[in-house]
Amino acid sequence: MGATLILTNGHVHTLDQRRPSATGIAMFGDRILAIGDDETVRQFAGPETRVVDLDGKTVLPGLNDNHCHPLNYGFALGWIDASPAATPTLEGLKQKFAEATKTVKAGEWIRARGYDDTRLDVHRHPTRADLDEVTGDIPAMLTRTCGHMSVVNSAALRLAGIDSSTSDPEGGRVVRDKAGEPTGLLQETAQNLVRAHIPKTTLEDTKNALIRAGNKFLEMGITSVGEAAIRSSQEMRAYQELNVAGELPVRTYLMMIIDNTLNAMEELGVRTGMGDDWLKIGPAKLLQDGSGGGRTAAMTVPYPDEPDNFGIQVYSQEYLDESFTRAAAAGFQGCAHAIGDQAIDMIITAFERALTAHPQQDHRWRIEHCGMMRQDLLQRMKQLELIPVPQPSFIYYLGDSYLENFSEDWLALSYPMRTWLDMGFKPVGSSDAPVTPAEPWYNIRAAVTRLTRDDQEMAPDQRVSIDDALRMFTINGAYASFEEHNKGIIREGMLADIIVVDQDPYTTHPESLHTINNLMTISGGRIAWEA
């Protein structure tokens, strides 16, 4: 049987303990046919085989960003980039909104994403007054990097009917000035009051957003992702239609938001694991709190200088218990967004009760983010065999704000990857893009160095090795979606998801890992991207 693609003269890190290294790989169709030295794999060459000489370049399994938002990421690529790197000043941000008013169509909104008040030159959130100066009567929405709060202008507030008399929704907050008037800042579920009035996207818009995001992932060497929030039939249909047409760029594991999807899934008998190698139904999910950088993560202690601010709890314990018990009964893996220790505590309690009522063998339930830990929470997670799904990139991009928002004692067990590994957990790497950029090597660098953007150390005792970090973004991600038999390492019979990079991460200085560039992405035995 002739191989369809052969790589030779490479420096292959398989991450497979049976055969850690090789120089060549032969592929047939979407599977790995053989691994070994060049002579071994060349034996599988036929008249139609493409042979690529890698000239000593490094080969790794395709990377897995197991918790991100391809839908949001794809749409945000078409919005104003308000990130600190692109727009570090408030005046610059206002100028971008002013420019957008010249091209926005009637009835459309101006959208922007990525600002970080802790890195903006004025060191505060923008306000509706700031946006009003440049947007006039055109509704505008500026979403913070974390996605857990947004600033809107007066036109948007009027459309949503938000004024001084508007009550805070459950799980959210309309931030007000000293006179009781909305400042324009909407936290957590309060954003939905405005989102309900944004013109709906079409199915084609949604599919195009997924293609844009997917192509970016492939360029970075990411071949698998976890879509962290499916909320509508249109989103589900977009994924399914792209998959059926063979146009889904990356393998995707779907997290189904319970509030929006569980009733329908229960009725139809849909459950975790349904799908194929490209698209699978994943866990049933809820979001229980906000963000650490934005001071809305639910904590048992108040934030510094804010004695009344313990963050935001989105749901009651009763609702969490009921929802995850239903999910367990329906055959779903469970997962939940929880960053603050109070939120993590409540989620563990709900998981304990759900899995006691409806035990599942090898359940692999997950806590997404799992940021501010306590020793007792670690022990309860271990007893329940939960999977933590952190974002090391938070350390680099958001860590400086964490250093302001949390004490040294709390930070010692913040995203405690070393502790998790030592306790036998399988932590899973991810970016939460577009919350932080999807570039994987900044992410991996953060796991290994625990350095923030300002080169401050954040819990340096929680550093992990480069091998551990790579496993977080490959085989551990596959394990968290019940796919470790199919991908995550380079082994005969596994999916041929492989990347070629310009430096060997095992010999690159840890603080230079972010300089690694992807040269080639092979997905399912096909060269899907090449520099």
C-alpha cells in the first residue's frame, strides 16, 4: 500500500512513550501509516506518494486548543481590534470608533473587542460618554478582553431601555455613577440586555466566521479546538453544514450551553460523544462567574479596596445541582466555567451531587479555567477525578492584573499546573480566544515560565516542563474529549494531524518559546497550511 504523504529528514517528537522520536512519518489517507527512520518510511512510497524533505525541522503532533470560542473569534476578526497591543490609548480607541462611523451601514452596530482597563493609558473602563463623543446615534458596543463585560454608548442603552430605573438582572450588574445613572459598563448577564437588540447574524455569516477562525488556527498549528459555547440552532447548523461539506477547517468538540440547548438535547436523545472525527457533541456547560482580571470572578473574600465586591455568582446552588443532575441523567459529560474559589466550590458541589445521583464510568467532567484554588478544593477535585482546563495565556496577557487583584497567598494556587500534575491530574491547555490571543507558543511559554507581559512572576512554583506543557496542548486535550485513542500523539493508526516548526521547543530557551514559528500544518494527512 503506497503512502499518500511521507515526511523525511525531520526531528520528530511523537509524545508517544513507546517511540519518543523518529526522523520520518508515512501517511495514508487521514491516518499515520508508519513512523521510524527515513529508510523505514520510504519503503511505503509509491508512484503517487508526495515526499517532503524537512531538512532537519522539528515535527510535533497537531496542537489542541481545548477551550476557545471559534464563533466569537471569527466574528471579532471583523471588528475593531481594541486589544492593548493594537489600541493602547483611550484617544486611539475613540479614533477607531470615529473611523468606523464613516463605513457602518444603516441599522448596523459598531463592534469592538479586546480592551483591558488595566492596560489602557487612562487605567479605567471607557464610559458611554467616551463613546458618545465619536459615535453619536449609532449604537456601539466595546467588549472587554475577558468577554465578561462590555461598554455601550447611549444609543445602545436607549435601544435596550436601560436607564437609572433598570434593575440588575440575575447574575449581572449595570454599573452606575454616583447619581445612579448607567455609566455604559455592563457586567456578565447585563450584557444580554443589549445583545438582544443587535441585528441577528445570518447562517452564512456564522459559517464564514468559523472558516476565518479555523484558517487562523491552522496557520498557528492548531488542528483541534473545543468550541466553548453553543447556544443556538443556527450555530449548530453552521458547524454541521461545514462538516458535511468537508469545509470545517479544524476538528471541533462542542460545549452545549445548558440554558439554551439541554431541553432540545434531552428530547432528541443527543449526548456527549455523538459525531465523527471532525465534529463531536461535547459536554453540557454552564458559566458560574466572571473573570479574575475584571474582578467579577466569584470569591469567598472581597477584592482589594472593594470590601463589598466578592465577584458575581451567576446561578444559585439549587439551579446548578438541578442542571447538572439533568445533564448526567441524559448521558452528558459536564463542564462549567469557574474562576473564583467560590464558583469552583459551588461547581464541585453540583458535580458531586449529579454524579452521585447518576454515576458515570470514566466521566471526565471538567472545570473550565479553574483559576483560584484552595487545598480543600484540590482534594475534592481529585476525589471526583475532575479535569482542570486552564489557560496559561491568562498568566502572560492578564497576569499583571491578577497580581493587583489577588494576594500572594491566593496567587500561590492560581492556575496551579505543577500542583495538578504532581497530584495526578491531566490539566488541559487552551487559550479561550478571543479572550486572549490563540497563538499557542505564547501560551506554552506562559506555562513553562509563569511570566506576565511585564515580566513579573506569577506563582513561579507552578512552572511546568516543556514536555508537560506540550502534553497539555496535545494528548491531554484529546483525553478531555475522550479521543486519546485517535489523536494527540504521533503513532501508527492515529489521525495524521502533524505540525512542522522552525525551532525545537525542547532546546529553545523557555523565555524564547514565543518565537517559535509554524511552518506546516498537516490535518488528516493533508497539508492544510504551509508557510
